[in-house]
Amino acid sequence: MQSHIPFPEISPELFSITLGGMTFALRWYALAYIAGLLLGWRLILRAVSSPGLWPGPAAMTGEQVERLLTWIIAGVILGGRLGFVLFYQPGHYLTHPGDILKIWEGGMSFHGGFLGVVTAAWIFFRREGIPVWSGADLLALATPPGLLLGRIANFINAELWGRPTDMPWGVAFPGAGQNCPGVEGICARHPSQLYEAGLEGLLLGLVLIWLVWRGRALFRPGLVAGVFFAGYGAARFFVEFVRQPDLQFVTAGNPLGLAWHIGGYGLTMGQILSLPMILAGLWLILRARRGPGMAGA
């Protein structure tokens, strides 16, 4: 018998309340977003209130950090939703445009949220006269906690699971029995959400904290952002090898769900979207290593 780990009995909802025939629920996924934003906000505040981390004055004041939080929330929600609509299910939303607003039914894209945050932050930095690359470093430092908690919430929701596996740590996710050719009975899958939580959230977060508080990385604007971009992109690229692709990409002639392929080789949509992040990250790292004289960039 194939060994596997049974999926834990965890409800996606912390609690729900019914008032006047309408049900309101607090879900782990929403709590992960809230907690991630708050933890990131606290990290930024800690960094800007530590003079020894900067070659001169901190890139932002505490008051600016407070205002930035509102912009980031808008960028995450709008960008994440529009990214999912455009990157993953454009056909469905073109014929059902009203569904775009139904965020409560799920469907958020990290890469879309990333672009939304970049756009919102760039506008905010220009309005406030904040050095762009130093501001980007602070946002990069703040992002891994949200990734860690968000991927754990994905696991609790039994979504975005991995491909079938015979490894002993494979998890039998509810509703994930399809697309398991050659497997009889229970279909165990890679807990790819937890792989991403460990790589993109915990490991990358610890690396960035070390770079800021021990490696004096904020003396080289763009370095922290570059490490984040390259680190996230690489982690996501490799996890995609064991992550089940979105069903709209899986066909009889393309069982691996590759968004681009020639013969039996190709890339998933997640890998395609991660490659520009890796390249941008490497460019930023090389740019930052030229020297510290870029604080006003």
C-alpha cells in the first residue's frame, strides 16, 4: 500500500456568523493576508527606526510607513485579482466579467499582486520623494512573512497542491484524486504549498533579515530587493516541477499543464512568470554591488 499522510481535519474558516440570512466568515486565507501585512509593516518600522542600518537618514519616516501600508493593501488586492484574471483564466472572465469582482470565491495571483505592489509603491515613492531602490529594499524585507502565512493558508484550504508522488510525505488532499494516472485508490500529492512556505517565506525571509541586520545590505540600495526577486523566482521556478498546474492548462495532449512547450519539454505559467523576476533580481544584485553611492536612485 502506498504510504501517505492523511490531510488534517482543519476547517478553512476560523468561525462564521449568520445575521439576517447572510453568513459572514473569517477564513484562514484572509487572516494570513492581514497578519502578513501587519508583520511586514512592523519589520519596515523596525528597520527605519534603526539608524545603524543606514549610511545616512532612513529612507522613510514612521508616518510615511503608515501611509504606505494603505497603498500596498490596494496594490496586493487589485494586482493579485487582475493578475489571476489575465494570466490564468482570461477566457472565463471575458465571458463572465461580473465574476472578476467575486474575490471571495478565490483566485489571486502572486505575480499579479507583485506587479500591483510595484506600481503602487513606485507612485507612492515618487509622490513622497523616497529613494526608489531603498524603498524597494524595505518592501522586499516585508514580503516573506506574508508568503509564509499565505502558503500555509493554501495548505489549510487544500488548494494549489502538488503533482502525484509516492514519497512518504505525500498528502492525500480532499478532492485531489483526479489526474493520477496509474494510481489506484488514494492519490498522494506533494504538499507544494509547504515547500513554497519554507523556501519563499521562511528561508528567504531569514536571509533578508540577516542581510539587513548583519550584512549592512541597506548601504547598497537595491541589494535586498534583488536578492528577494532572484530568491523568490528561483524557489517558485523549482517548486513548479512538483506543483500541479491549473486545470485550464491540462489537456489530453498536454498532461503536464505546460503553458509553453516544444515536444515533451516546456515551462509552466508559474515558471514563465518567474523568469523575469530572476533576471531582474540578478541585475539588481550586480547593480547594487558596484558601490553604495546610489542612495538617491
